[in-house]
Amino acid sequence: MGDRWAYDVSTAQLQLDLPSQEMVAAVTRATTEDALMIIGQPFLAAPLATGDGRIDGASQGGTTLKLRGLAAGAVIPVSAMLSIIHAGTRYLHQVVSGATVGADGKASILVWPMLRFLTIDAEVVELVEPKIEGKLSGFAGGKRTRNRIDPISFTIAERA
């Protein structure tokens, strides 16, 4: 039930240094385990970027999501990404109707895709560094050319 996100990732040519080697090793490992990648959001305003929220109430479904535990006055903008940690798995969503957080630290937003589960009260909602989690495909390894690593590419798709 519900739609799922998939992210296509491509790099430029990488230096043959420790951070690049570690990244190739992490991507290689993710070919047999679930991949987990942060979705960067440099456009988020400072008050929202100070912390993640929580689900405000159990059994939420559909596209409306009630949150609590946010900084009062923070703006959750349209197009922001968030991930909900439900039963140990992250589910990625995009805000399609944002909100300003009230003085009580609560907000109600609309998300896409619709929730694929009923929420549990107080589940973590990652707004600062949302992540996509799922199956990695399309990675052919890190080919080295002289003192560089050729560009790599792969896809991370959420699981059913």
C-alpha cells in the first residue's frame, strides 16, 4: 500500500583518500544490507534545524501528520523532507502543506506519500537529517584510475 521513494545518486570523480575509500566501502556493504542515506536540506531555517519532532497521537494515517516537540515559531516549509522511524524502519515523506509551529511546540502538516502504517504516539520524526532507507541497486564498485576513483552511481529504493 502506498508509494515509495527511490533516490538515484551519482558522484563526481573522487579523490583516492580515506573519506572516499570509506564511502565506497559503505556503499559496497549496503549491497547486501539495507542502505541508509541522509537527505540534505540546507534551506531549512535555524529554529526547525534545532531538533526533531515526535508523532502527536497514535493511529494517524492518510496524509495528515500531527507533530509535537518542535521549536515554537519554527516553519516547516513545503518541500521539506522528513523520515518517520516506525518499528525500526525509516519511511521518507515530503511536506506538501507546511505549517508554523505553535507556542505549544505542535504542528499539523500534510505529507506525500500517504502513510503506509498507523502511527504510534511519540515515534521519532527526523526533520533535521531525514534519511532514506532501503535496497541499494546499480552499484558496480569503485573503479580506480590513477590517483582517483571514477564516479560511482547507485539507487536506494524504499522497501515495501
